[in-house]
Amino acid sequence: MTDQPTSPDTPDTPETQSAPAAGAPAYGAPTAGATAPGGWGSVPHVGAISGTHEAPAVGPAAPSVLPRPRRRLGRGPLIGIIAGGAAVVLLLVAGVVGYSVQTDSHSADRPVRAFLDDLSAGKVDDALRSAGIRHTKSDVLLTDAAYAKAKDRVTGYRITAVQPDGDTATVSAYLTQAGRQVPATFTLDKTGADWGVFPIWKLQAPRLGAVDLTVQGPPNTTVTVAGQRERTDSSGGLTLSALPGAYAVAVDGGKWFSAPTETAAVRGFGSSTGSPVSLTTEMTDAGKQAATDAVNAWVDRCIASTSTKPEGCSFYAYGENPANTYTNQKWTLDSRPTVTVGEWLPKGWTITTSSFGSATYTADFTGPSGAGTATAGPINVNASGYITGFSDSGATFASAVGNGASDTGS
């Protein structure tokens, strides 16, 4: 074995060894300050090797804690942090928006808007239900069908003020009717709170207006209001609760009498109850003929009486002798009165005698002075009075002159 190493692949000959680089120590030559026993060169100092760094000192002079290298965050954790922050922001925004939405949805004007939205759409049943308005079958105008026939309905609205005051609130609005702005005020009660924060408001039933009408005609006359048939009371009046609108009112007098169609206007709610409507009736030609027939029938009943003072009639006779006995008593109509039909008064349509009729009373008698025929007349027949109404059989006449109060008998 030799003292110098050899390469297993290259023979140890001078020709195969490379020449040392310029400035570098020769192969096998010792470096400064180093001894190479056996002919070995010293290992170069690590600082002389390109691309290397000297290891930190070890020993008492070395620092006790080595600085920890900084570690960059990976992409995944960084995205997680950003997403978490964004979620917090979104939750805050959602909370603010949610609070704002709930505050708006619990505003006192919300029930009013719901009521007026249904009313504007013609949904009467829904509107009445939401407003807590109680009604019965007699409220014939508080239906979808009746309101659909009304004109000048509520077609829009505008809320002008909302004023909460403790457990109550007042909402002011303008309703649009026939192009006009009609003021309306609604009152609401606080009935609780959602989540203990947002108030729950309930609309007090607003005061409805009314179609208030009077028929200058017979009691219990049939009328139609927005297509609904009703009857007046004994005084000729009728009042029907109604929503804002204009309602056509007509008299149904059959073939006997009629009246011009009128319009009952109901403006808004509250103190507005509508303008009273008066319908003045007039007899038709058939009614006037029936009135004349009724007068003639009354005259005929009076003439058919055998009494000197027919009950309920406008003429009578007097001057009987108590000592005589009378037989074959009778009235004879010499001529009929003519009458004129006038306007309606509280007792009925007036019947005025244009020209008096004439009647004569005769009777056979026997007595102390002998036998003979007694005669009274001619006597005026006054047919003034009233037509109080009609039935299927015709008109009803009542005399205004009973028992000849304004006549002179003979």
C-alpha cells in the first residue's frame, strides 16, 4: 500500500493529473499556516469556498437563542381570514338592513295601506276584514258586486303623516276620488310587539259613510241602489252604509209611478256621511188612470149607500121628519166630478176636484100628513183627497172632505 491515494479509475501517472489553477496552491502543496503530514494538502477554509457561508460560532461567545426565520402565510389561511372579515361585515350590513326593513314593515301606516290597497282594487271583503269593519246581510252595498257598480270609487291614496302617540297612532291620508283629493284620518291601536321591539298596529274600524235617501212617495217603496233592491221605511226613508263612491239611486214604482234617477255621493271616511238624496215621484199615465178609477170607485160606493150621510163621503142630505117612515132611499149620481193629480205630500199624491159632480137623494115616505116622495139635491160631489199608494189591483184613494165638511147639504 502506498502513502498517496489513487483513483480507482485513473492510473497514477503524471500525464493524467490536471494542472493547478492560477493562483491556487499546487496539488499536495501545503497552505499557509497548515501542515500536511504525509504530503496531503490542507482542506481549504470554508470561507474560501465560493457559495458557502461560515457556520455560527459555537461556544461561550455564541448567542443563546438563534433568530427564528419568518414564515409566510399560505394562500388558504389568508383567504379564510379575508372571508371571515367579509362575513362579519355582511352580517353587520344585513343586521342594519333587516332592522330597517322590520321597522318599515311595522310602521303604523302599513295596516292603512293594506286596507286602501284592497279598497282601490275593489276587494271589498278583504278590505272590510283587514279594517275590522263588521257588517250584516242588510248592508247590501258592502259587497264586491255593489261596489263594482259604484262610480267615483277610491282609485288611489297618499299617506301624508304618521303620528304615533304611545299605544295609539294617527295616520293622515288623501284619497283620490273622481280626480279629487279627499282627506281621511285613521286611528290605530298598538296590540303588542314582535321580538319585543317592533310594534304591532291594528287599524280601528273607520267610520263609513252612508247613502241616505228619502222617497217622496208611498211608504215601503222599492228602490235600487247600485243595483241592490231595498224598501223604504214607513216615512219613506232609507239609510245604507257605504264605502266612498257615487251610487245611482232609482225608484221602482212599477207601472204606477217613477222618479228621476239620482246619485248619492259618499266622500271618504270619518265625518263625511254622504249628501242626503230626495227622490220626488210622479205618476205615470197608468198611475193617473188608476187614480181616476179609484176616485170613481169611491164615488160609486158613496152613491150606493142608502144613508142620508154616507160614511166617508163628501156629500150628505138632511131634513128628515121623525114622524114619517121612509122607504126606497137612494142616491142618484147626476154627474161625476173631474179631478187632477198633483204632487206628493205627506199624506199622498194630491187629488184636486177640477169640477164638482152632482148627486140627488130620494126616498118614499108615509106619515101623519100622508104619503109621498122626499127629495134632496142636487148636492155637490167633491172628490178631493189623496192617492196613498198602489197595489196590484190599482190605486188607493182617501177623501179629504169626509161627510161633506165643506159642502152644503139640502
